[in-house]
Amino acid sequence: MENLKIVLMNGGLGNQLYQYTFLRFLEVYTGENCLVDDSDFWDNCVEYNGLELEKIFNVRLNKLSNFFSSDVWEEMIRQKQNGISIPQQLQDNGLNIVMVAESNTYNFAGNVIQVTSNNINNEVLKVFLNAKGNIYYLGYFANTIYVNLMLKTLRQELRFPALRDTMEKSTINKRYEELIHLTDSVAVYIRRGDCLKRGQSLLPEKYAKEIRKFEEREKEYTYFIFSDDMEWCKQNKKELGLLDIKGDFIFVEENMRNGNNYVDMQLMSYCKNMIISNSSFGCWAYYLNSYCGEGNVIMADHL
């Protein structure tokens, strides 16, 4: 095989969307099809909700698993669980392959080109696009340069399903959608979970400061609170500034309980204004939002 390009896909929905963006960037600007290494979604320790892009957005991925018989792929997964990475297995079986890695958390004895997501520029992009041979890409590639280049295409390809089809026996999300469109809606995304573990969770006063900026305007806003730790949000209503607003606030909590996490991203993407914490999930709600432009979205690095 020649000029085989493989992009590892892993992590939660936000990270998968960054990897999909990078993959589509390679495909659009080189004219070559790329493969997705989907091996992280086959073992018994799959994080989050597994590989979500196909089931949510109905996009077709050229998955590496489809190129092997089921017994061969199962053996490859077993070897990966025993510490032999997919690119290492490909190399051991005679494929001349180079790894492009954003981190040093790889298990590969071949040629590795180290890159950092924050230092991507036009010269690096040219290297990516002109690279020949078999290349395995490992990383999240969470850089706005790819998003900006691909955003028009992404908004055409990444379409959320109608909300009425997402939850059986309930119309609550459809009601949220109606309220978001009827009001001067502000999505407030508060990420705790893994951010808290890494010491990156934002203090409630940070959100309160930005809510006050909206409150200084001559409007009554409705704040839709999205979070992976809704109990904390409820316990900190005052600290978040929600008790001092002119309008109303609503806790959107059903989707985390019912495993429809992506619906929170969908609802946030409908809001006219946004306050987003440091999370790829929240960033993608912004990227896929047709309302939000300069002046009505506040990103975490500005809080």
C-alpha cells in the first residue's frame, strides 16, 4: 500500500469532532481518502459514549476495522490491549509507516514526527499536505486553523437529527428548543468532571462576571444551564449570579441522565448567545452555532 493516511479517533464527542475535522482537511486539500483507526472503541473500557459521529451526524467513516476480517481485527485488538499499538502491528507486518504524533503517549518503535497543536502554521500545513507515504496521525489536532478552513464544509456535513426523534416518551428537548428560539437565550456551559480532576475547572465567580455583562444590556435574557455536574450548579446558583438576573434560568439536565449527551451540544448550538467553559464539547456547540458571532459568545480563555 502507498500513501495510506490513518487518523486515530478516540476520546469524547468534542475530541472526535476535532479529529474528524483534521481528517476532512486532509481529504479535501489532498484529494485522498483517509482511514479512521477506530480501535479505541472496540475493547471493554470504551470511554464516554463510544464512536458517536456516525450515529449522531450520519456521516460515513472509512474505518480501519472494515479492512480486516473479524477474526484478524479481534486479534489486533487483543494485541493492542497487550501493549502493541495498531501502527506498530502494521509496521511489524511489513507496512512502511511513519507516525505524526501530538504527544509522547505512543507505543511505536518506528519513525515518529513530533508536532504540537499550538504551533501549527502555514508551513506545517504544507508539510502535512505534501507528505507522501503511509502516515499514522495520533492526536486530537484541536486547532482552530483546521476548523476555520473547514467550517463551511463541516456545517453542511454535520447535521443534528430532529429533536423529536432523539428521546422516546418525552418531548422535553423539543420544548427546550422552542424556548431557546423564543427568548434571548444564553447557553451557559459549565464543565466540571475531567476539568476538575486536572485542576482546570473554573470558579463560579468567573461565570457570574460574564452573566453580569449580559445583564448590563437592555434585555431580559433566559440562561440555559448545561453541565456534567448539575447538582453543583444548583448548589451554586447564587455564586453563579443566577439569582440576580432580570430574566429566567433553566437547568437542562435530562440528557446527561438519559445518555443523550450530544443533545446538550445540539441545544447549545441553537442559542443566540453563549458562555462556554474550557471544553472541546462546548467549543463545538459554538462552531456549529449559526447565531453566534463576535460579541455574543464568551470563550473560556477570556473568562
